[in-house]
Amino acid sequence: MFNKQVGLIHAVDGVSFSINKGETFGLVGESGCGKTTTARAILYIDPPTSGKINFEGKDIVSIFKSKNKEEKLKLRRKIQYVFQNPYASLDPRMTVSDIIIEPLIIHKLVPKKFCYQRLYELLKLVGLEEYHAERYPHEFSGGQRQRICIARALAVEPTLLIADEPVASLDVSVRAQILNLLTELQQKFKTTFLYISHDLSTVRHICHRVAVMYMGRIVEVAKTEDLFEEPLHPYTKALISSIPIPDPLAKKTRIILTGEVPSPINPPVGCRFEARCTYDKDQNCVKNVPKLVDVGNGHFVACEKTKK
Amino acid sequence: MSRYIIRRLLYLIPLFLGILIIVFAATRIAGDPVRLMTALNPHISEQSRINLAHYYGLDQPIYTQFFMYLSQMMAGDLGNSYAIRGGIEVTTLIGDYIGPTMQLQILAMSLALAIAIPVGIISAKKRYSKLDMTVTTTSLLGTCIPVFYMGIIAIIVFSYILGWFPPGSYITQISDTRNYFLGNPTLDILWHMAVPTGVLTFAILAPIVLLVRSSMLEVLKQDYILAARASGLSERVVIYKHALRNALIPVVTYAGIYFGGMLAGAPITETVFNWPGLGRLFVQATTKLDFPVIMGITVVITIMTLIANLITDITYGYIDPRIRME
Amino acid sequence: MVKKILKIENLKTYFYTWAGIVKAVDGVNIDVNEGETLGLVGESGSGKSVTALSIIRIVPSPGKIVEGKIIYKGENLVEKKEKTLQDIRGKEIAYIFQDPATSLNPVFTIANQLVEVILRHQKISKKEALEKAIELFRLVEIPDPEIKIWNYPHQLSGGMKQRMAIARALASQPNLLIADEPTTNLDVTIQAQILELMKNLKKKLGMSMILITHDMGVVADTADRITVLYAGRVCETADTKTIFYNPKHPYTQALLTAVPSLALKTEKLNVIPGSIPNLIKPPKGCRFHPRCEYAQQICTKKIPELTEIEPGHKVACLRATEINLKSPLGGSNN
Ligand SMILES: Nc1ncnc2c1ncn2[C@@H]1O[C@H](COP(=O)(O)OP(=O)(O)OP(=O)(O)O)[C@@H](O)[C@H]1O
Ligand SMILES: Nc1ncnc2c1ncn2[C@@H]1O[C@H](COP(=O)(O)OP(=O)(O)OP(=O)(O)O)[C@@H](O)[C@H]1O
Ligand code: SF4
Ligand code: SF4
Ligand SMILES: [Mg+2]
Ligand SMILES: [Mg+2]
């Protein structure tokens, strides 16, 4: 039943979901829409059933399918992942220094004797102290653990860092610390980021461009300002209007969606948003899968009724 | 629900076959059956051996033998004993011995569940109280001490020191009906059962008490318990309706596994209590290398364990709707 | 003068754990006016849920209310017997929990759980109760209530489950509804639906409500007044507009500026250094002082009292009148 969203991966490289070097690209959508699956496909943890993922001009899928160990290891190094849950993604029996040094050794990045020097550099970078190195994960707060995860990912100097809901499990005040850290690192190293989140406010805060997903498909891609100022897809509109604004005097024109989210096991044939769409829908919406089309200025929409 | 039961049943068939194959292979690995059959008569001629092997079909390839065994089993024939009561049919033999085993095991299991569940609940409700401490300590002891050891102690205390109960066996040997306990055969059997049932019940009960207690404590922490309280339901409804059903889910699984374990442990317990059940028959058969009987008992115990498993699964499905619906 | 439906005075709820006494709620004062929605905000671990559970006296062990009064309609609930409290719970004061997935019992049908609660507080027949349950389902806008009611919780989506939990809370038309983060675990579009539904129901049924959340956006939209909690104490209470435009407590202001938001696109988020203190050994004096940028010597010694600085605006900060806080929304606009 679970098809690894072939169409989605096609959309990723075939149309315009290419992430530019050095940018922070946001992938937003509600729970279960396939954000994590996309990330896992890129990392080849859940290999895509078909489709291509181009990374630095090479196809990830064919590299992983080949027997070229060296190339594979190189890819594993260049694309790093920060998980949603900093509690589950650190081995509780390893100290922070083990956790961070391990990838340095696997990928033979620094001579053994310089490992510690690099470790301290990394800790400092993410706002931890040298004395933290010999502690175990359970001795840290959630925010600090997420910093450790980030340090581990940065240790191998990745070109693409995928952060899957890195702040979702953190407290409001700590969330700001991590978001600031990510922005800082991005500016400093010009690392390319794929930032996955269901929280549009944080996405707006740190992303340059954003793709909106709904039930395994990309429905809209645009520059952050364009997307938030002038969303075109009815789903994006509803999504943005649903975010509570922390200003009691702000004018609110909420679009309340009615209808249930269709079952992902048996999705609608045509537009998957059809059941909840607030536009004048017609037969086209039920029958055809709307294509992601450029409406100008790098703004892509997949809706039959939105064609400028 | 009926679809769920059918699914479970279908799943049992390959499982049963698998176990049979393993046991069958094991008995064959143990040695040449003809040699075993004639072990007590070493002077038998080579020709008779060959004749015997042919008679029992032992000269056929092993898989043919297995299918023969299987088809006979389907027809209710488990073969004949090599050594007991002059080659009596295994089915008849098992029929004579299965009653006492089931009596003891089922009674002990039912008693254990009937006592363990309320005790576990009270213990959880009054966590860290004196009562709870006593219950947990006793149960821990019961879990640690092996059944046969407990049995020996119980026999020493209740039969030899206190003299309240007989030290073993199923019923008073009939030389005179007045020798029956209170002159009644049924009461006499019950009188003989008291110590074995008590020991077995305690052995089963102890780990279940601990399980009910910890499972209950876990459930009482859940939001839906708080929510039940928050809607004004009385403590009785909260505990016995909302918490209990959820707390029983792991208990049911455990009880099923444990029942199988008890049956497998029957040889030891029944020997200790000189109880004329399948377990003791098994021990007898083993000492005489009576493979058809060993095989037959294994088949019966496997079937009973699988039935216990099925009952567990059905209860499980009844308690937890999430299982029932996949 | 507005009538108060609930008045909490100097509430202290402690947890007696092996590691020590967790002073989860330590001298909290809260008022809820009749017909209003009070927003209770604060970071995780600030004591929001424990305060709310204390109100209906269902703090789980090893927690105990050690001091304080909870005055509901003139009567002190702290002194009431368990039996009396059971009659109040669900009938007078109802509760909605954070996680709809865990607040419904997984092994009973929705109908079973709903009818049970209806029968608990109303003397009607089972059949009437079932009709009433279906009626409630309609009220919370669940499609095909006659069918859905026979489902088990795991067969419903998150949003539906929360609707069902709301239906259960509303079963006996409570006067006060406590909603503990009712939308935190839901998707934004579903959150919008549920908040809208709750607002409408509140109006329709004339209830008062305590809405617990850590999302400043949600309170801005829903609450009439706001109480900010930090480490088991109240920092500030005022009407919603004042809290957002004219905060007087450094923590309130920090909370406002730490949230990435659509309304205020700032380059860098304001960071509150450190994290919420250990409540077994909370900081002396003002509990916020280790993280407060305005802290002075005195803050480490003296416990700030909750004092009214303007009508209806109470602050617990020793320097409330000296420091000049600016709201990220553009400061005071009174
Ligand atoms: N291992 C799996 N087996 C079957 N289905 C799966 C598996 N992993 C994910 N799915 C399904 O794929 C869909 C996409 O899941 P995914 O985890 O990518 O969502 P997501 O957008 O990351 O959601 P969230 O915000 O909840 O993390 C979901 O409907 C999910 O149920
Ligand atoms: N059963 C318990 N045992 C010990 N401490 C507890 C218990 N329940 C709560 N606490 C403590 O009480 C404090 C307040 O918890 P509370 O649940 O009220 O926080 P909250 O403000 O509701 O946070 P959240 O936003 O995470 O729900 C926390 O420090 C917590 O550790
Ligand atoms: S394609 Fe049709 S149904 Fe889909 S979003 Fe556009 S208008 Fe709505
Ligand atoms: S009392 Fe002092 S430490 Fe506390 S909030 Fe006011 S200024 Fe900050
Ligand atoms: Mg995910
Ligand atoms: Mg809480």
C-alpha cells in the first residue's frame, strides 16, 4: 500500500523543487503528508521506488544502487540529517565526544590526534562548553541535545543538511536559541539546508524558499515572501490563514477548512485537496492530477483553477 | 470478531506442523527405534529386527514415515507403546492420564487468576502501603522459588509435620471404601488435590500479581484515567471499568504463555506430588525410551498449548479492539 | 463589578518524589470572571496543568495540595469531600486534555464513554442518554454522528477525537470549562477548526473557560484575559490587549519576543538564556532572576508579590515600575 511517493520524487527534480546551493529550503505540510518520507528518500534510508534525485550533478539513486563504496560513503558524509527528536537520536551509552568523533573517524576527515581539537571547535560552534564533552546525553536538556545533534551533523562538513522538525519537541524559549543557531551557521558556512517543519512561523523565519506539501504532493513552491504575501493554492491560503497571530488586534480572515483529510491509503484520483477545497471545483479537479506549473517569478502552483 | 478468530486458527496450522516436524526429527535423532524397542531383549536376531522395522514402516524414507505418522494421527491413532502395559495404544494411555493433569492445571490457573487480579489491583491502589509491601515481597518470593522446591517444602509441612493432607497421589488406594476421606471418593480426590493445587496456584499467582500491579500502575498514570476522574466518575468505575480492562492486556498475554509453560513443567510437578498425570507418564516413558508415548504426549501438550494460545488471542481481541481490527 | 466564578488564592501543590519535593505550583493566584475566557500561558513545566488539575482536585499522586483556597461559586473546593467533588467534576467544571489520542479510553466505544458520563450526572434512561450523545456529536460538528459514535477512538482522526473529548466535556453543560492545550497536538488547519468551534460553543452555552496553552498566537485570538505563569508562580495578569501591548513583566515580554511569528518578522529572535529552573530547588527571590536581563541584587533575595499596578493589571516584579519594557507589537498604545 505504501508507495514511496514516486510522483513526489519526480516533482522534486523534474519540476522546480531543486534546492539552490547555499539556500535554506523549507518543506512544510501537515502531519503525515510525506515530509519525512521525502527526506528519507534523499538520504536513501527509504530508497525511492523510482525517480531521480540529483545532488551536485549526480543521481543519488544510481550511486546508492551501484557498488561504488567510496562514492556512497562520500554521499553519506555530504548529506547530513538532524532528527526531530533529540532524545531518541543520541545513543545514551555514548559520551558527547564519542558521538561527535565517531563520524570524524569513519569518514577519515581529521587525523586522530586532531580529533579533540575539532571536537572542541564544534562544541563551541553550537554553543556548548569543552567540559560537556565527557558527559552523556541524559545529562543535557532538550535544547542542548539538539545542539549535540547539530554538532554531529556539522562535524563532517556536509554540503546539504536536512533538519526534520529540529525544534518541534523543544520549548518556546529554547526553540528561539536553536533557530538562531541554525541561521547563524547557515550564514557562516553557506551550507545548504532542507528545513522540514509543520510550523509555518519558523519556516518563514529561516527559509529562503518554501515548498508546501499536501498528501504526498507538492502543491506550491515559491520564495518565502511571495508564498506568505501572496499564496496561490487554496490549501496554502488556508494553512497560512490558520496560523494564530500573536496580536489581539490583528485582523483575522480565517479560512476554516471543512471536510476530513482523505485516507492516504486510498487517495483521491485527481486533486487530493478536492474534498476540502474552497474554490469552485469542477470535473477537472476530480479527474486530473493538477500539474505544478510556473506562474512567473519562480512561483509554482499545482491547481487547475490557478493559472495566471 | 469471527474473522479474527478464523485468522488466528489458520495461523495455528503451520505452527503445529512445524512443532511436529521438530519433535519427530528429535526422536529419530535419539536413535534407531527398532534398537530402542528391543533394548530389553538384546538377543533378538537380525532378521527379526528387519521384520520389526518393516512392520512399523521404519524402513521407509523419513519423510514417508512422517506423513504416515501424520495421517495416522489425523485418524486418531498415535501408535502403540514400546514398553508400557504390553504395547497398549498411546491414545488409550493418554486418555487415562490426561484427566488428572487438566484438573490440576485448570483449577490452579483459574484460582490463580481469581486471586491475583484483585490482589494486584489493591496492591497498586495502595502503593507503598504495608499491605502492598507484603504482597510484593511474597510474590517476589513465589516467583523466585522453583515449583518443585515449593512442592517439597509444602509436603513436608502439610503432610509430615502437620499431617493435614496426604503426601501425594490422586486418591486413596481402595482396599476399603471407609478409607476414603470422609468416606466419599470425590472429597477424597479433592483432599489429595489440596497441596498440589495450592502450590501450583501460588506459583502461577505470584508473577501474575506483580504483573497486574505494575500494569495497573502504568495504566493509572494514563490521561484517560485522569479524564475519567475529571468527568466525575466514581473511583470504583474508574478502577474496575476504565483501568482494569487496559491493565489486563499484558496479563492475558502472560497467562497464555505461562499456561504453556506449566504444562511443559508438568513432569517435574507431577513427579513431586506423585500425581498420575501426563507429566509423570512422560517421565516413565522417558526412562523406558518409549518414543511413541513421548511423541504422543508432546503432540497432546502442543495441542493444549496451542488451544491455550488461541483462547489468549481471542480474549486479547475481545479486550483490545485495536488488535481485533488489525 | 463582574462576578467571579473562580478565585484561586495562594495555591500550593507539591509533588513528594524520591528526589525531593517538587514545588510545581507555589503560591498561585488566579481569578476567572463569569463568562470570560482566561488564557493561562507559560513554558513547559511552569505548572499550568498542575494548577488546572488542582482546581478539580485530581492531582495524581505523589502530588498534594498543601495550601491555598480554590473558591468556586463562593465555596472552597479544597475543603470539600471526594463525594461532593465527584458531583462537581464533569457537571459544574469540565476538563479537556491536551492529547486527544490518550485522553480517550482505547478499549471502549465512543458511545460507551459518552453515555457513561451523561448518565453519571443526569437522571435519564440509557436510550435517552444515547440520543443525547448523538445530539452532542452534532453540536461538535461530527459528520454522521449515528455511525461515528459506535467507533473506537483509534478509528477516528486526531481532530475528531478532540471533538469527541469536547463533546464529553460539554455533556452536562458545565459552567466552567478547563481546556488544557486542546489543540497543541493537532495540525494548524484542524486547530483553527477546533478553536473556532470552542469559541462558538462557549458563546452558545454561556460558559466560562480557562484555556491553557504555550502558544501566544492561540491566546491572542481566544482569551479575554491572560495569566502568565513561570516556574509555579504567576508573573502577570491583565486583559489580553494589555499583555500584548503593554507587558510589565520581563518574562511576559521575553515570551512575546521569542516567538517566531508571521506578524513580526525580525532578523533574530530574542533568546531567553538558560532554561526553566529545577522546581525541587527553585532560585531564591524572584524565580526568574537567573534568566532576567533586568535582574538586580534585590531580585535574588526578595520574593516579588503580585501587585495591582493599574486596575485589572497585576504584576509580580520588583522593578515593574522602574523598567520600561517595549512590546514587540509596538509598545504601549493606551
Ligand atoms: N514505514 C511506513 N510504513 C507505512 N506507511 C508509512 C511508513 N512511513 C510513513 N508512512 C506513511 O507515509 C505517509 C507520510 O509519512 P511521513 O512520516 O513522511 O509524514 P510527515 O509529513 O513527516 O509527517 P509528520 O509531520 O507527522 O512527521 C503517512 O501517511 C504515513 O502513514
Ligand atoms: N507526577 C509528577 N511527579 C513529579 N513532578 C511532577 C509530576 N507532575 C508534574 N510534575 C512537575 O510539576 C511541574 C509542573 O508541571 P505541569 O505539568 O503543570 O507543567 P505545564 O505548565 O502543564 O507544562 P506543559 O506545557 O509541558 O504541559 C513540572 O516541573 C513537573 O516536572
Ligand atoms: S485543482 Fe481544483 S480541487 Fe484542487 S485545489 Fe485547485 S481548485 Fe481546488
Ligand atoms: S523581580 Fe527582578 S528578576 Fe524578577 S522579573 Fe523583576 S526584574 Fe526580573
Ligand atoms: Mg515527519
Ligand atoms: Mg501541561
